[in-house]
Amino acid sequence: MGIKDGVDHQLSGLVRSINEGAIRHQLSGGSIVLIPSMGYSPSGETFHLDVDVVAREVACALSADKLIFMTEQTGLKDITGNLISEIDLSDTRTGDVSLEPLTEKLLSHCDQACRQGVARCHIISFATDGALLEELFTRDGCGTQVIGNSYEQIRTASIEDVPGILKLIAPLEESGALVKRSRELLESEIQQFVVIERDGLLISCAALYDYDTSGELACLVTHPDYRNSDRGDRLLDAIEKAARANDIVELFVLTTQSAHWFTERGFSESNREALPAGKKEFYNDQRSSTVLRKALRD
């Protein structure tokens, strides 16, 4: 680190590089890799490193699915001491959240990790029994989940997004996977859509239609170049959150080619008779879509 503001940091170092190849080789052999917060210079000197920085840089080098910080804290808290269960860095309102000074540093690490390809970060307490299982395998978790990055935004669609959505869904309409939507129809329903935008390009979209206490998840599409990632899951999370906010107790979806994707995410096969009256009368017998449902409340 050298001298900063007149203070000689002596044997405190900075992370210059990660031996990603060696780590991946060990992981491919089934090993659990433990990495100390120590680094070695080309000249053989040993330096003490910030453990949080080491964790962040290793996660970035591996493009990890998750980076988990286990701390004394239960998660990120606002200035009133209340736990923040989730922060979406792609939400422009995130900048308005006031945090305790000690938690701002952790959020900064999460932000940098997400900018470099880590999908999600978690901040949980090592003092809470079962915290890791609760955070990863329950809906609400027990700490703070941090998602998104500055290159992508998940947001409600606007009328300016109509051309981008039409371009995004066109290949699936042509293949028969989606029902065709006209520009006029899409313009009239644009407020139902949520999109993910990356550097000005719409790469994913989904829609939520309200049928009283039931909601239809429709038109869930991701650009071919960005599939096999978590964009679909992020949109599903956003749709479920919006549904709960509108007192919707269950989601349903009609699909011809993606049933397995939805069943892997908690949907169960149903039948057309279970559809709300407003949707049942418009069921297309020629498409013979599979009906899937998911309860949003226990």
C-alpha cells in the first residue's frame, strides 16, 4: 500500500492478481479452496491483505454466482437500525438509502463485485445459527441480499421501450412460443411490463396481468446473448414482489415450451378450469398451453 496521507502502511498490501487457473483446477477436482488474507510479491515479500477485498477479488476472478460476507452484523442496516433485506443496485432509488458508516464499506465491496460479473452478494451474521441455510433457502432470508450492477437496470417499462420489446419478442413469436402482440396492444399494456436494460439495450422483459387475487406472468423473454444467467430469475422476483404489493396471492402462467423452467421455480401444473374467469374464456385451444400456478402466500 505504501504511504498514504503521510502514514506508512508497511506490510499492508493490495491485491494485484488472483491465480484463477490454480483455483479452478482445485475446484474441478472437488476440493474446497481456502485462501488466506496474505499475498506475495514477485520479489518474495509477504503482505497482509484486507480479507473483504480478497474475498471480493476472488469472486470477481471466478465470476462467482454468489459472494457471501459473514460478519458480526445481521446485514446492512439503515441509519435507524432497521435491517435492509434486499438492495437492488440497478434501482436508482438505492442511492437514497442512508446506511450506517460501517455498512457502507461492505455495500461498496458488493457494488464492485456486481460490476465485475458477480450475480449476487449476501451479508449475514456468523453468530446466527443456521444463517447460511436461512439466507439461501428461504424466501425472506435473514440478512441482506445485494443484486444488480450499474450496467443493468431492472425497471418498469415506458412507452419508449415498445420498439425494444417488440424486437426482443419477435423471434419467439415467429417460432410460436409466444402469442403475437401488435404494437398497438403492446402500447396499451406497456404499464404491465418490467424490463432489464443493459447499456441502452433491452435484454429481458416480463409482464404481470392482474385478475383480482390472481396474477398472470406473461411474456417472460431474455435476449439469446444473455440467457443461461439469472435475468429470468431476477424478473420473476420482481414480478412476485409487484404481485404481493397488489395483494395477489397466486401467479399463473400459460406456456407451450418452458414448463420445466417454471416448475423448477416453484410452479405446479394445473388446468384451464383453475384459471380466473377473465382468462379462461380467452384460452386458446389450438395452442393447448400448459397451465402452471404458484402460491405467493403460505
